[in-house]
Amino acid sequence: MRCYFLLFAFVFAAFVAGCRNAPAERREVIRYETQAVEDADRNKLRADLTTLLLGSANESADEDPHVRAAAAQGLGNLGDPADTDALIDAMAGPLADESTQVRMECAISLGKLRYSGPLDERRLLVVRTLRNRVAFDRDASGRPLETEFMVRSAMLSSLVGLGGRSGATAIHDIASRLNRDISSSGSVFTGATDKGLLDRCFEGLCDITGVPTREAAAHRLTTDDFGKHLEWWADRISQMSDN
């Protein structure tokens, strides 16, 4: 009798452990398949990852947010710009994912897709979407639709990675809006995280434009009028040669 009890306990423990580790194992499978996929199988894998992330007509999105995040990360690593819309839908669409991690991975992946060039329509769509979602998409009361610092920071990082004049202009727009919010005594939706995002904007502008950080910091310290510092940056951006 004791042997049967011990056997049952062992099997039950193994079953529980297997259930607990299943999502982690699935994430590892996604990472492996993304790295090892053959060209002939890429579209099938992209479709499978999109189903995990968003669901399909016949299947729901994966219930585990870590698996959905791994799917979003996988789409970014595959780098096909045709997945732009799927990543935007999960990050900022009408049914945006409720998981902060998933939205953050979508934001990161949008910056990793291999767009054809500065004027690629999908790239420009991504730049506009990231710009708006960080600072301009608001509800009726003026509250940003995306409030999580990690997601907004990932969006800014992707804009920096996309670069070019369009990326720099988008970041300048974000900095201008954040500065207005922070400076407004009537704003109830700002805090320390917005100040952190504003600093990240200026760091990103240095990265994109090539302006030395020390030069930008020196100018920022020489004026009490933040608007003038933003004008200074606008002038630097206007001197960029690409789009």
C-alpha cells in the first residue's frame, strides 16, 4: 500500500512540476524555432506566432502573457515588416494586450523590423504610432492611454533605433508635449516617470543627431526657458540630411 502511495505522490509531483514549467518550455521552443527556422518555413512560423499573440478566426490568443510576449519577441527577431500591423494591434489597437510585458515586447519588436528605407510606409506608420502612443493618445479626461513607464520607454527606444529625421522629429514632438504636461499646474496625469521620459528623449536626440551629450547638456543648463532648448534641438534636427 505504501509503495502505491509513494508512486502516486511521485507521479502527481511530476505532473504539477510539468504543468508549472510548461509555459517556460514553450517560450524556449519559440526562441529556438525563431533562431533555427529555414526560409521555407518562415511564413508558417510567423503565422503561428501571430496566432499565439492575437488569436485567429478559429483559435484564441495564448492565455499565458509570457508566451504571448515571447511570440511578439519572435516576430521582431524574424524582422518581417509585414508583421507591423499585428504588433501594433497587440500594442496599441482597440484590443491592445492587457499585459505590460506583451505591449513592451511589441514596442521593441516594431523597432527591429527590417524596413526598406526611411520612406517605407510601414516604417512611417510605426514612427507615427509610437509617437502618438507615448504622448498624444489620450482619453476624454486627458489621461494617456498608455500609462506604463516601461512600455513608453520601450517605444522611445524603438524610435531612437529607427532614427532618421522622422524619428528625431517624433521624439522632439514627444519632448514638447511632455514638457507642456510637466509645466502645466492643472495637469494631474504627470509624475516622476514623465520627467524620466523627457530625459530619455534628449538622450535619444543626441544618439540620432550625433550632437555630443556634453554640448546638449551645456545648452540645457544655460537657459531657464525650456522652450528655447527645444527650439535649439529643432534647429539641429533641421540640419539632418535624411528622412
